[in-house]
Amino acid sequence: MICRRCGNGGTDPFHRVDSFERLSLADDPADPNCGHYYIDVVHVMRCAACSHRQEKVEKRSPFLTLREAQKELDSYIIGKG
């Protein structure tokens, strides 16, 4: 990972400070799942050199419809997933 602020790319490691899940639409025509929805697992990483925080998408799970993605995300939040 390379820091977008200072350009640090490995001399000082990044540290995970938070994580969350979000829904996103695959709108890139080059993406084979274009038009589908993703549940993204996102880690917020902090640069050890300058303390800048930036997101790193760790995992993307595709779903055909928004309803399916929302149901999966909701089941994870309430502990049934």
C-alpha cells in the first residue's frame, strides 16, 4: 500500500485502525460484474509516517440485485450470517 499523502510505500508499515462493510454498485464496464452490487469489506489504514488515513478494500462479494446484497449485509449485522 502506498500513502496518498506522503508517498510512503513500505519503509513504515500501515496500521489498521478501523473496518466496516458497505454496499457499492459495479459501474465499471471492464468489471465482469458490471451492473451488480458488491458488499465491500473496507479497512481504514493509518500511515505510520504521516498519520494519514485511507481506505483499503479487502474483499468484494458480488450480488445480482440490491435486495440480495442488502439482505446479506443485514444478516451479517444482526448476527445471522
